[in-house]
Amino acid sequence: MRTRLFCISVLFLASCASHISTTSTQTGKYSEDLSGVRPKAEVQYDESVVQQQTNERKQTAYIEPTHAVNKQLDEVLDSISALNLSQKYMDGYTIQVYSGTKREDALNVKKQLVISFPEMESDIQFQQPNFRVKVGRYLQQLDAQKDYMALRRAFPNAILIPDKISIN
């Protein structure tokens, strides 16, 4: 009994597979026409309603704003501007090439800087008891990094330090 059932199911699957393979090979690709099943929508436009709607859109009146904040915004912007103008310094970075107690050594380092890197501005600062030779004024550390790496080759003691940058 089981063998008969097995043989019938195998024959049924084989006949289905041969039918599928013949239909797919005849056309080359699957296609089915569903146009008879699709619903058809019939839309009727009333020209007078369409014309009235377009006229209503064109005749919109100007509406005066009731909650305008222009004056308040101008006051806030003016106060921010005044605050920015009152600030003389900004947080930034500089490269310190020399720090020591001898003025002559600081002057020699500055001379070497002018010779080796003429495009960079350097200055000597005295904060008792030390002389410091600093190069550049940078607003962001990433901007200073390129010059720092170049200076580090010529001056191994150079360090990148946070500093106050004067705003001109």
C-alpha cells in the first residue's frame, strides 16, 4: 500500500514538474495579464467646481502677524554683538619652542626660527623668571598640528600649548 502511494506521488510530482518546465521554457520569462481583474475608476470633473477652487486660492488676503518677535530678536543680536566686540582675547593654541632663564638663548632660538621658518611669526615673552619663544596663533589644535610637526624636527623641545589669542 505504501509503495503504491509513494509511486503515485512521484508520478504526480514528475508530471507537475514537466508541465512547469514546458510553460517556462516556451515563453522564456513569466508573464501574466491581470488587466481584467483590475478595478476601473471613473472620475468626472465638474469644471465649475475646479474653476471656483482655483479662484479661491488666488484671492487670499494678507494676514498681519500678531506674534512678531523682530524687535526682541534685534535686541538679543545687538547684545551678542556688543559682547563680541568687548572681548579682546580668544582661546587658542600656540607652539612654545623655548623656555628658559637666559635671554641670549631665547634670542638665538628666535634667530634660528627666522632662518629656518621665515613664514612663521615668532615672539619672545618674559614671565619672570623665564623667557619663552612662541610661534604662531591658532584657533584650533588641528590647525596648529601641521606646523608643530615641522617645528618638532628642528626643535625637539617644542610643545603645543593652549594660549589666549589677541583679537585685532
